[in-house]
Amino acid sequence: MELDELKQFHGTFFDEARDHVRTLEERLLELETRPEDAELLNALFRAAHSIKGASGILGFDAITQLTHAMENMLDAMREGRLQPTPALTSLLLEATDLLGT
């Protein structure tokens, strides 16, 4: 499909992305009090991954790059290579705010 043909899916993407952004916001606030919660980290990863995949298909490169970076951080947290500190949670919240715009 050409990028022009994909424009018909933009509205659906933004509707779904808003839901994923809301999930990211809510779960990141929970992460501040439950940094060891594996299911919480998985939910965060899935939300970022969903936005990344759909934005990549639609050619929204800046969104894809941002969510890819978020996904990498969240994956490192899930694997224990990175600890979910307040500073990292704050950084992820800032990235989520940027996605919301």
C-alpha cells in the first residue's frame, strides 16, 4: 500500500494511540510505587510496542523512533538490565507527554 492509501487509517491510529498513551500514563504512575511488578512492565511495553508498530506502518517516523526508544528502555527494565528508577520513570512520562501531543 502506498502512503496516500494509508491515510484512511490515520483516524483509527490516533484513536488507538490515545488509548495507549493513557495506558502509558496510568501505568507509569503505578510504576513509581511498584517498580518490581513484571506485569506492569509488560503492559507498558505492549502499549509502546503497539504505538511503534502502527506508526511505523503509517510512516510516522518521529513517533516510531520515540516509541522504539521507550520500548528499548522498558524491555531493559523487564529483563532486569535497567532498574525502574524515579528518574527513568519521569523520562518515560515526558516521552509519553510528547506522544500525547
